Amino acid sequence: MEFLNDLKDQVSTAYELLAAGWGVQLLWGIGWTLAVTVVSMLIGAALGSLVAAAKLSHRGGLRFIGESYTTVFRGEPELLIIYLFYYGGTQVLTGVARSTGSIGSTDILNMPSFLGGVLAVGIISGAYQAEVFRGSFLAIHRGELEAARAYGMSAWLRFRLVIVPQVLRLAVPGLGNVWQLTIKDSALISVTGVAELMLTANKAARSTHHSLLFYTVAGILYLVMTSISTPIFEKAERYTSRSFTRPK
Amino acid sequence: MSANVAAAAKAAPSSGETPAISVKDLRKCFGDHEVLKGISLEAHKGDVISILGSSGSGKSTMLRCINLLETPDSGEVRVDGELIKMKRSRDGHQMPADIRQVERIRANLAMVFQSFNLWSHMTVLENLVAAPTHVLKRPRAECLEQAEALLKRVGIWERRNYFPPHMSGGQQQRAAIARALAMNPKVMLFDEPTSALDPELVGEVLRVMRSLAEEGRTMLVVTHEMSFARDVSSKVMFLHKGEVDSVGEPKEMFARPPTPQFKQFIANFNK
């Protein structure tokens, strides 16, 4: 009985804490987490498609650049990349600003935390997306590309009418995977001071001394975000591969 | 080249008009293997030329050299009298000098492939209008109208909104022929169009091809269909080990095989 009473107390404390403003803060945290993830995915998509193209190129130099990119950014700890971009970026910006005289010789020009964060996570996401895009391109039926050439399509038309739609279809499952990775990587941005879910949970846990409560709530919220995205990607996959599944 | 080739060349209609396709001394190696050892061919408007040969004889490679899906090592290809300009790359390989010219000429040489190669993410109708609207830049409405008429002609209009993977091989190949016709091509190139089909589906595709021959289309057909070669085509060309072994009028060729190789080849088919 005592256990139940204890639990009741816990629940009412949790309710009070969340109602006292931490709930709203956590919701904002979710918003920032999604914003970081979406922007990082977009940066990653742009970089990833360029890197995939470089890795598929006939030119040895481009292939080397592409290979190096995916090797480095998949092989380094995410946290290191984020520190490198945020603190390293701050150092570079400060140096440049001091030398041009835009700030005083003792002032510091900080890397904007959101920008530094999404650049770092976007670059990491791009390394994984590059592999997804490359695999998808290689999975396109060669004959369909050949038909596009045989019908007089220019390289640009082949890219737009045949390659992009097919790469997107083949890439959806892999991109779903990268999306989940990127949601989780976004938590690391908390070190730069973006008030996303992880940082908010951290603050709440420290200032209220209810670590168990807030980290559990944050954990559940991350799980909700990742599990909601699964059926969304499944739906996208069903739509983009409709030409290969049996018609109803 | 055997004496038969020279005789056939003389017998060919030489009205002085420009040949639709003219190929001279085409050579092509894959690594150390010489696939084409100097092939020449002339196709005039309305010709239906069946290109026969056992596998490895170079017949598909020759067809693919005409629209530059393969780049010949040497020799020249003219389409409607226009020479496809070639140049040497730094490593000494021949390559097209002007890719825009190649793209323009390809649009006049619609190809039908063994494995259909329809664009699987587009419906049949979209497959038919994609190249005419984007490559030939014709108005979409006009292309759609023509596409529907062509699909009726090849008998798959009901399937116009299907995706290719949802159709039988015979239907896909008929759609691919309609896609070729939608380009209003000067010459149609068929690369073993029935070889990937189940036997019971071959007939529907051959019927369409026969009707195209009857309306005077210029066609180069790489095929193993002896009845098509004998009964439909206006000329038969037999390739053997990368060379033109014999060329001639089909009924004559089949009745009196001009070379031992061709005799052996058709004997194997009649077994």
C-alpha cells in the first residue's frame, strides 16, 4: 500500500512540475528538435547527393573527395564534429572579425548555436545520405537509363525524368533510417545551447532535482517522434513504389 | 566480304536517293575481342532489313553502334546522309564530337529493346509522351492524343494508365513499340524484340511489327524469328564472327543459302 501511495505522490509531483511550465518548455524542446532535424536532413540531402555524384564519377579526383567525405564523417564521433564546428567555428569567426577590426581585440564572435549545430549534424547526415543515394542510383535498371539515351534525352533530362524519380523511390527506406539517426544526433546539439528537447530536459532535471522524471519523459518523447516517423516513411514508400506493387 | 555482298549491293535500289542509314566499315573491340570487323550496311526508305546471326556474331553491337549506344572504334555512320561526327579522346578512343548532334539523331532512330526498358515509374501513357514533349518539344496535348491513338493501334489502350511492371511481357513490348512510334522516327531499330518473351506472347508483337513493315516503315531488325526474316523483311543480312557473311533477298537466301555458314545457321533453326 505504501508503494502505491508513494507512486501517487510521484505522479502528482510530476503533474505539478509539468504544469508549472516545464511541460510547455518540453513542447518547445520538441519543436526545436524537429527544426534541427528537418534543417539538418535538408542540408544532408544537398550534400549527400553531391557526394554520391562525386563517388559515382569517372574522375578519380572527385571519387577521392567523395570517399574521403563519407569515411571521415561516418568515422568520427558526432560529438567531436559538433565541437569542431561550434567551438572551432567561433575561433575562426573571432579571428576573422578581429583582423578586419569589426570587433575589439578582446571580444569574441560566437558561432550562432543553431547554425553551427545544424551544419555539423547536416554534414554527418549527408555522409549517411550519400551512401543511400549511391546505392539507389546503382539499383536503377540500366536498361531504363539506356532507353533514355536512345530516345535523345540530354544528361539533364535523363537526370530529371528518370534518375531523380527512381533514386527517390529506392532511397525512401534508407532515408527513413537516416531520419531516425538524425533525430538522435540532434540531441547532441544541446552542447551548443540550442534549447531542443535534450537541453530542456537537462535544465529541468538539474533545477528541480527530478532527473528520473524528466529524462524518462524526454525518452518517451523521443520514442514518440521516432515511432511516428516510421509509418510516415512506410506510407511514402508505398506511394513511391506503387508501380511495382500489385494494383488493388 | 564475300562475293555475295558485292552482288547484293549492286542489286540494291540505287535510285540516287540518300540512304536512310549508311554504315561504312564499322569496327568495334571489347577488350581484346574484336566484335565487329568492318561492317557496312545501307538501308533505304521503306527497307525492312532483318539482321541474323548466332549469338556473339556482333549483330546487336552493330545496331547499338548506329545510335551510338556503343561507340564504334572506327568507321562511319550516316543517318539521312548526315555523318555522325567523331573525334579522338586523349587516350586514343573514338568518341562523339558533338553530343547534341548525337542526341538529335537518336531522336530520329527510335529503338525497341529486348528487355523493353520502359520507364517503370511512369504509366504507359507517360512513357509515350515523355520523349516527344521533352526531347522533340511538341505540345503535350498533341502528344497525348497521338499516344492514345498509338496505344489503340497496338491494342493496349485499356492499359494506358498502368505501370509497366503490372503488364505482361507482350503488352510491355507493344507499349515500347508505341513509344518508339510516338517519336515519328525516320528509322526504327529493333534489338531482338521477341527474345525475352514467352513463346505464346511472341505472336502479338510480331503482328504489330508486320503491320509496321506493311505501311512502309524503315526498320532494322536484329532477330531470331526466321519466319519474320523470310516473310516480312525486304532484305536479310547474315553476320558471322563480326563480318557480313551474306546479304540478299529473303526468299532467295532461304531457298538457296549462298554460303555454307548461312546454310548451317538455318539448318540449326529448323532442327
